Amino acid sequence: MTNKRRRGGGFAEVLAALPRKEERAYWNLDDPLESGGFVDAEGRYWRLVRGPVDRRLAKRLAVDADEMTLGLWGRLHESSPDVFVPALLTPEERPAAWRDACALDYRAYEFRASGDRTLLYLAVSC
């Protein structure tokens, strides 16, 4: 009886079966609530300062904060297409986003960036 091993492609076959980079999903953003911050599309670093905050403070921040986002409902970063970043809402989008968040279950968090800029981060769940 011979004791020969069958030679297959082994590691080369495994590598060949992996999807190419352009076929991979682009969800490379760590959860900002777990990591304590994130970088937006403009390159600003936002640091988590408190949260979840109570409803009254969240309502005030919805109006007064410099920026607002609905958490991970973001977009791909223009300069790095393999990085997913939270989308910052325009001033026109903010009232409707706040109403939608209030109609659902949400938690609000306050983030700060250099220049004492404030961001309201709404983590909305259905």
C-alpha cells in the first residue's frame, strides 16, 4: 500500500477563490460608539463626549449642533472609496430626520471636533 498524499492546489486554490478587492463590500467603519470617534468625509475627527443623552438635550442639539448624522446611514468616502463614513445632514434635511428619529426608537450621542464643533449622532433602530 502506498502512502502518497494527493496534491491539490491547497493554499493557491484558497487564494484564487477569494473575491477580488473590487468585489468586496465597503463597510470598513468601526462603530463610532464603540471606538469613541470617527473621521468624516472632510477629514475632521469627531470624538464621543457623552451619551446616550436625554431627550431634552437631544432636541436642543438637533437645532443647535453644528452637524447632525443618522449614525451609520452613511456613504462612501469620496477620496477613499473603500471607507464608509456617516453622512452629515444638510440643514434642510435635519428637521425631517429629527421627526423620523422621534417616530422610531433612537439614542442620541454628542460628538465634538476641533474648533469646539458639536455633532448630534442619532443611532436609530427600527
